[in-house]
Amino acid sequence: MEAASVDVIVTSPPYNLDISYRSFEDSAARDEFLDWCDVWSDEVNRVMREDGSFFLNLGASPKNPFLPHELLLRLREKFVLQNTIHWIKSITVEQRDGGEISVGHFKPINSPRYLNDCHEYLFHLTRKGSTKIDRLAIGVPYSDKSNINRWEHTKGNDVRCRGNTWFIPYKTIQNRDSQRPHPATFPVELARRCLALHGKGEQTVVLDPFLGIGHAALAAAEYGAKRCIGFEIDNEYLETARQQVAEVQGMLF
């Protein structure tokens, strides 16, 4: 690939948590895994434009909590951590009347030691930490409408920054094998928000070095990006990605 040719990288590499992929053994020794991440992140750094954004989704497990931070420390010589976003999969919120509402999905665990892990990290990495983003492109309405006129920066618009906590549950599915054959996907909506934050409209070039079943590519198609480049070693995952993108493009065009 040509150097400095990509605007936005959205990806989620293997987590080194012994996840069962079809064509990859995710159980390397930690130092070996981090050395490998040095190699592919060098290429991400090479192809990313000077004002580009690298959105890196990483998860952990209760027994293995340091992985996201270990990898992030490896990357600090190449990138600046501009934003840390928390992808919330499940949450319980206390309401004003004293009641509670629980939304989202989580995997139950049987342990006297650990809480359910209901979030993953989404690290926004850039070259210098000064890359401009469009915060209001994924903004939310004000709960208290009096703030619209109270603050000059609103310019009369009922939209504010969403912040760095993104509640995005998985879609409910009936059959995992046919609807979500990959064991570690991120939702299309996660990638869509990344593109909305940084994308350059129809000129945007997107990269996912670990394409999986193509959720970043689906987001790029829905966004109307100029091009999405993806790499995937498993033929069945790749075929699923192609089929899903073709379906989206058929609906859009």
C-alpha cells in the first residue's frame, strides 16, 4: 500500500485471550503477541495520513485485564492517544423515580471474584494529538433544553457532544452460525461513529487490517466512503464480508 494514503483506520485485532477463531491460534505468549502487534502497527503508521485517525478496539477479560494497556504502551512511540472511548455493551441506570432500567447484553460468568465485564476500550490514536474531529456528528439532544440558549457555543442547536461513553449493544440474533459467524465482532454502529467523527465524506479512505466479517466495511459503505481496504486470512469470514457489503450496496444504490 502507498504511504500516507488512508484517512481512517478502524480495527479490532485478536485479543490474545485464546479466542477460538477459524484460522488463527490466539494463544501466543504475551511478549510474542506484542512483538507481532509492533509489526502490523508499523504498517498502520506508514499508511495513515498525517491528519488521520486510528480507532483501535481492544477488550480484556477479568483474568487478563492488562492486555489493552500493555498494547497501548507499545504503541506510544508511534501514536498519541487523543481520546479514550468506552464501548458500553450493557448498563443499569437509576431513574429519577428510584427505579432501575437494565439494557444491553452481557455474558454471564460464574465467579466469586469477578464482576461481569460489560465494556471494551476504543482508543483513538493520532500522530500528534491535534487531529480535528466532528464531535456533533454523533451528538445527542440536550436533556435540559434551557442549556440551548444558556451556552453560546450551542449556536441555538439542540445537540451536544456525546462524550466518550458509547452504549452500543449487540443486535439480538436467532442463529449465531448464520448471523454472526465470527467470535469477536464489533457492531457496525461502532465503526459508523468513528467514521462520522473523522470521515471526510465521499473522499474518505478506510482501512481495517483485521476485517473479520466486514463490519468496518459495512459502515464505510453506509457512510459513502470512497474506498474501504480490508485484510482477512479466513476465506469464510471474507466471503461473509463480501456478501454483507454487496447487500448494503444493493440497498444504497
